[in-house]
Amino acid sequence: MTHNTKLVRVGVSGPGEQERPAPEKLLSGDPQFTTWNIEERDGLYCGVWQSTPGKWRISYSEWEYFRVTSGISVITENAGEAVTVKAGDSMIIRPGFEGTWEVTETTTKDYVIRL
């Protein structure tokens, strides 16, 4: 595709960016993240994210929409109930959300983040 393409397919291409949660956020396991950023512009990010099993603290200052394409995760808001997400589930996480993300089965999601 050229830079002038206005229609872009979302999917995995190449090795992606590898990360782990910051040590102070890690609660259990050794989760490894792979991110394939497809679009980054004007505070908008979208692509594909994958994580292996583990649990860590999360804190959102941004807005995110995601759709799980495979795997199982449990998202728990501080002082809130746990929500299990699996393939086919879509969620919005609003700014100010704080809690934990636990991947119980390697999880892949398509995401759109707005800063």
C-alpha cells in the first residue's frame, strides 16, 4: 500500500512491538505484550494487541474501544466487579478507569484509542 491509501486493512504483519508490564504494575505471571500499531495520528491509535497470561494493574487516562478476537481476559475495576471478555466481546474503557487486567488465555484484541 502507498501512503495515499485511504482504506487500510487491520491485521497482524511482521513481529510487532514487544513489551511487558512495568514491574510495579505486575501482580502475577510473566505477561508479554505484542502490539501491531496500524494508525497513529492526531491522538488516535489503532491496531492489534496480544498478551500472554498474567495479571497487572491498569490505569486509563485515554478512551479505548476494543473487540476481543481470541482468548479470555478478566478486567476488574477497583472496588468493582470482574468482567470476563472473550472472542466476540466489545468494550469501551473510559478515562479514569483503574483496576486490573488478567489474561487467563492468551488474548488478542483490535483496538482504537483516543487520547
